[in-house]
Amino acid sequence: MKKIKFSYLNVFIFLLAFISCNEGIDPLTQVAAELDATAPVVKILYPTEGLKLKVNEQIIPIDIKFEVTDDIEVGSILVKMDGTEIGYFTDFKDYRRVLNEFTYNNVTTGPHVLEVIALDLDGKTTISKVNFEKAPPYLPLFSNEVAFWAFDGDYTELISVTKSTVVGVPGFAGEAVVGTNSYAGAADSYLTLSTSTLSLGNEFSASFWYKVNASPDRAGVLVIGPKDDGKADDQQNNRKNGFRLFRENAGGKQRFKLNVGNGTSDTWVDGGVAADIDPATNDWVHLSFTISSTEAVVYINGQMAKQVTLVGGVDWTGCDILSIMSGSPRFNGWNHKYDNSSMDDLRMFNKALTQTEIQNIIGVTNPYGPAVGETLYMPFNDNYSNLVTGALATKVGNPAYANESKKGSNAYAGATDSYLTFPTTGLQGESFSATMWYKVNATPDRAGLLVMGPLEVGNPADNQNNRTSGFRLFRENAGGKQRIKLNVGTGSSDVWVDGGSAADVDPTANEWAHVAFTISPTKAIVYINGELVKESAISGVDWTGCDIVSIMSGSPRFNGWNHKEDLSFLDELHFFNKVLTQQEIKDIM
């Protein structure tokens, strides 16, 4: 009996399943395999293209993040750093969309290329690349410098390598006095930093470049001040400690003022019209101020706008934060809040700078005030621009950066078949001088450094050697050393300026050497490290056909003797349309 009931039960379950599959439950159907139509899609999420990592360690880790998707299935993912495998993945939880992150611990100082190579099951491959850089540690340019913001795309204080706290949404100006970018103010936005990194003491100075935006018509620029207890957050105005640098409308101009607290009272440093800047000019202006135990001084473009005696110096009680480009949060009671202006190259010092020291900072960082007769200045701080005119050099091949420098943050690094050119418009005159810092690489064993010469019509592009006009500065092997030589064209002939062994530079020393030359209507001179190594009489220089200058190669106008690209380093290149004296060359050094 049980056996019969069991059979009926089996039949009932079968019928129920059959009915269910046809009433409300989709029947199983055979599906043809999809075609693998497209290659994988690769997105590198971090590092991003052009990222510059700024830390003081020589070798750092980096978290690599990427996403790979495929229409059917991701087969494998290979990750390379500078051509070397650093990761390989084949096991994925989601075989159509792979999100991955892993740490690579050996990022050295210099430029890097990260590659993510994805392969699907059908053999289709996609390669994605990003270029990024681990910048060299910043070394202070000036004595007693305790803080520096370059504002080259981030808000990091580069001596302590501390990221500023960002309030609101400040931006970047897309232009710079020094480097590649600058701070751009925005409504209700500013930066702060703990003063614990600033070594606050009896003396203090700040220096920066500034392009004023007169709206709003008053603003805080730099403030280190105490909290005003008992006052609302937007009514802070305790001036007994620290300092407040700010601006206010003065008949359409903006007047810059400094206020310093000695612990019991405050002192005003107000230069009146001498401290005014006209926003209509839209120019970068250099601002600085110093505080000592006896006086406070405000400077504009290196000139004293106001000097005031301080009684009791400056007192830092309660001054725990620095505000950049706003009076908030500690000095907004008179509506000195955010500043919409631009700021660049902000430096702070734990000493009272002299006027000479301030003018030196301006000279080192200022492309807008070239020396008399200066026509070209290239510091090579991560760009190839002539800061006198703002023009960018034309790149041939793939020149690079040295990730070290004689001055500033970087220098030019030569590469195979690579160099820079400029049109010679505005660079030539009856006289000419050039100065540069140079670290020689003896491979190749001869190369062009600077050439301003004519085309040799009728000769092939790799056999140019017309020396009847312009000049050619180059180097050649001399018993294992490299000899620097100059050739000047007078119009009908050429003159050699060859100092022999006095003009030799030893590549094995791996040191920066200062190289300079001058051309006048009567003589041409080569200097190395400020010393005259050779002087030759000439009948003047002829510029016929000299329409381009080549930097770090003899090509395209002086390669007939194989003086082509130079793989050496170059920094602080200056041109002048006058003859520099030996003392002027030493001053530039």
C-alpha cells in the first residue's frame, strides 16, 4: 500500500513541476555562446597622468589602482613599472570587471612610466600607460628658510612635506612666476597650516609673488594670530599676538598693511600710498615683510614701503595656525576674509631678512624683471620656457629633466636625438653673452651646447657646417676630459676661441661647472667657473641666416663634424644682448 502511495506522490511532484515551468517560471533554454567582440578596457585610477610626488624620502611606496573591464572575460593583467613586471593577476572574483589595488614599494626619485596590460580570453590585448614623477626632495634655496609653497598643482609645504589644510575650494591660476602653477583664491576658501612647522621665534619674514584681484575690496593675505575668545567665528579680531598681513581699498588701488602684536598691544605698519598696488595693471608683484625684536618692515618689489619700531617684538601666544590667502579664521572681524588673488612662491624664514636678501630672492625667482640686456632666461624648473618673454621652446625628440639642479627645482637633461630650439627674434645684437651651469656627460664624446648659425645650402641635413656667421659653442674629447670651444662667424670667415687645457672640464668629477662666453665687436671670450680661459680678436659677429638657436645640440645647423645632441645636464641658462664683464659673470654665478 505504501509503495502505491509513493508512486502516486512521485507522479504528482513531476506534474506539479511541469505545470510550474510553463506557468510563471521560465523554462530553461539553450543560449549560444556570445562572441568576444571587443578588447578589454583599462583605466589607471592612480597614479594619474603627470602626478608629481613630493616627499623627502629617496624611495617611497605607491598604491597602484586600476580597473579592467571586458565584454566576455578578462584573462590576465600584467603591470609594469618602467618596463619591469611588478604585478601579474589571473584570479578575479568578477571576471568582467576587475577593480584592483596593490602597493609597490620601490618608487625612486625621477620620472616613471606605469603600464597596465590586459588580455582577454580571445587573445585581444589593451595597454594603458601613465607618466608620473617622484620629485627630488626640496632643499631650501635660502638660509633660514623654514617653509616653502611652490603651488605647482598642490598645496604642500615642501620643507616639512606637510599638506596644507584646505578650506573651501581654492584653485590654481594656470600661470606662475616660478614653476608651473600658482595658487588662485576662491570665495570662502583658503589654506591653513599648523605653526609647529615654522620654528617661530624672535624674528620672522615672509616673501611671495602676488597678483591682486580687487574683488573683494579687502582681504587677509597671511595671518598667524590667536583666537578671540568670546567672539563669534566671523568676528575674530584679537591683535595682541602674532601678525596680520592684509589689503584694503585705497581710492581704487589696494593698500597692503601689516599689524604685529607684542603680547599686550599691537603695532601698525601702514606705508600709505607707498604700499599701494594698482589692480588694473594685472602684474605680478613681489611682497615681503620682516619682523625683528625691534622693528617691522614691509617691502614691495624689494623697496621699503614702511618701517616701524616695535616695542617688545612679536609674541606668539595662542598663534597655533597660519592662514594663507584669508584673514579667517582668526582675523575676520573687519571683513578681511578670503582673497581671490593669485599667489606664488611663498617662503617663510625664522630671521628678519635684510633688504639685500629680499632683493636676492627677487633676483633668483623673478622672470618678470630681467637684468639689463637680458633676453633669455631658462631655469628649467619643469618647463622649457624663456621666462623673459614667456615663449616655450620647440622640443626636438624627447629631452628630459635631470631631477636635480644647480638652482631651483630641476634642470635640463639631454637625450638621444633630442634638443630645444627658439627663433632668434630679439636675441641678437652687436654684442652677445651667454651664461649657464653645466654638468658634463662625456658620452657622446663630442656635442653641441649652443648654436646660432646659418643653414648650409646644398649640404644634407646631417652634414651642416656653415661657420661664416653666428656662433657655435661645443665640446670635444681631450685626453678623457671635455674641452669647451667657441667658434664665431664674422661674415666672410670664422674665428676660433680655443683655450686648450684651460677650457677642459673633467667628466669624472660629476660636478656642475659654470660656462660663459661674450662676443663684442672686437673680441670673443670664454669663461669657465668665472675665470677667463681664452680671448680671441674678432671683427664683430655677423648674424646673416641665423634664424634659430639650438640648445644642447649642434643640430640642425652644426652637425657636420658630429657635434650633435648633448646628454649632459644644463641649468640657469641666460642670454644677453650686451657684453658681460667678468665681475658680472661672477655675480650671476
